[in-house]
Amino acid sequence: MITIAKKEYREFFYSPIAYVFTAVFLFLTFWIFFANFFPLGQATLRFFFSWVPILFLIFLPSITMSKWAEEKKLGTLETLLTLPLTDHSVVLGKFLSSVFVLLTILLLTLPVCITVSFLGDLDPGPVIGGYLGLFLLGSACLSAGLYFSSLTENQIIAYVIPTVVLFLFYLLGEQVIINYLPSFFKPLLSYISLSTHFQSITRGVIDTRDILYYLSVTGFFLYLNLIQLESRQWR
């Protein structure tokens, strides 16, 4: 599993697309944040943690779109499955490689925190909670992207479908959606929404229910990925 994770991580950064992806993501992150930080006049990362999840929904599926789709298109998946590897080690190896990319990106956003801490008295609680929330949200997005990548050989489809699905689940908890729905639907939609639990964590209060929610979503899509891989072998 670790060997596959290291191999996939290195291969991601062998591609120029990885550097374009990272550069564009960081540019948008810094530009959107600082364009609103100085007019606000407060030493807070609240705006940062409100925008990065949206960028995650757009950019993270591009990390996973080729993980399985490219293997199937090039015919290397059959070779991979004939190796003395268990199915769950292959799935988890590809997932871990994506998580390593996510951690790399999060580390590259730390200059935002450092800059704000020099300009004012930054409360560490919401910052720690915000980064924990970004990691959990990102892991859930990556697991979903891997599953949808396993369903197709087309990388464009493997990118578009998880992006649409993730946006749908993120917007379910927004007031603009909830206000137009019957009251008995509101608690359910609020609970299954990706944004509701993320906003709860970014307040600086670590609730085990929010952590379990993201772990459950991540585990659910990884399980579906495993079932999809096993079904290919049965066929």
C-alpha cells in the first residue's frame, strides 16, 4: 500500500499538469483572500476558510480523475490486478497518494496564516479547526473522486461527475437551498451536507460527530471503490 502511494505521488508531480494545478490553486487562494483581507481590516482567516472549500470542489477531482480511468484506458489495470496485491491495498494506496498531494497543497497555504499572524493577533483555535476541516473535507472529496474514476475510462467524465455531485452535497446545507424546502427535510439535508459539518469545525469546536461524518463519507466511497474493483475481477 505504501509502495503504491509513493509511486502514485511521484508520478503526479512528474506531470506538468500537477504544477499548473498547484500554481492556479495557490494563485486563486492568495488572490481571493488578500483582495478581501485588507479592506476587512481584521486579523482573521474566516474568509480564507469560506473560499478554499469551493476551490477544493473544483480542483480536487482533477487529482483523482486519472487514477483509475487512465489505468483502464491504457490497459494497465489488468496488469496491476495480476500483481500479488490485495484489492484494498491498491485502493488505499491510490487514496493515500491523493491525500499526500492534499497535504502538500495545505502546507503551501501556510504563508497565509503566517502573514496574518504578523499583522494581528490571530486566534489559533479556528485556524487549527479550519485546517482540520479542510483535511477531512478534502479526504472525502478525494475518495468520491476515486470511486467515480473507477466507473469510466474517460478522464473528463471522471472529473465532471464528482465535481457536480460534490457541489450538490455541499450546497444542500446552504440557506439558499434549505429555505425553499419543507421544514421536515431541513434537518436531514443539513446533516448530510458537506458544508454544515465544515462550518461547525471551523468555529474552533472539534465535535466528534463532524469528524465521524467525514470519516464515514470517506469510508463509504472507498468501500464502493473496492466493490467496483472486485466486480471487475468477477466479470
